Amino acid sequence: MKRTTIYLDPELEMHLKLEARRQKKPMAEVIREALRKSLPPRPRSKYAGAFDSGHTDGAERFEEILGELGFGDEANS
């Protein structure tokens, strides 16, 4: 998690403290939950999943694939 600072007016701070106590949670968790509920979902890249090599064995063939692309041991010979 990344730490950040926010500024609250005294009335909002008191409201937050009371709500955190009511929920028996840290104020930071109440803030995170409120942000998750109020922010729109993060858009996915329009390219996510758009490219399919047709191969399902890339992890097993990584040395062969790197060689085909010129990054393997054969390319350094």
C-alpha cells in the first residue's frame, strides 16, 4: 500500500472518526472502502486479450521462442 495525506475539515474528520469507531475499523480502512464504492471501475485496455498466438505452451517453449526472435543462445554464437 502507498501512504498518502488528505486534508479534512474538522466536521468531516469527526464524522469519519465516529464512523470508524462504529464499524470498529481504522479510519484508513473506512476511507479506502468509501473510495472503492465511489470511484468508477478502472477501464481495461482495449487491447487486453486482443492478441492470441494460438499457442498455449509459451512457458515451456520460451527458449525456442527467444531464439526465433534473435534473443537466444544461437543468436550470440
